[in-house]
Amino acid sequence: MLKSNLRDVRQRSKDETGEIQGMIYPQLQGRDYEPLSPGNPMFLTFDG
């Protein structure tokens, strides 16, 4: 189940042509294995 959820997250960071539209939210960098809370941002889009 986790593997398919990660795949879904990766797809949401791309547009319909497959171009990457964002990056990992800066406050999450380097915080591997810490819990995420529903509603907290995961990505920051390049267009703001």
C-alpha cells in the first residue's frame, strides 16, 4: 500500500506532459522518517 501511495504522490508533482512542476517542501528536507500530518504541505510548486 505504501508503494502505491508514493507513486500517487510522485504523479501529482508532474503535469499532463510529465514535466516536474514542484519540489519537496523545504521544511521537509532532511526530515526522513518523521510522521506527516494530513493537510501539511508536501510539495512547493515552481509557479508559487
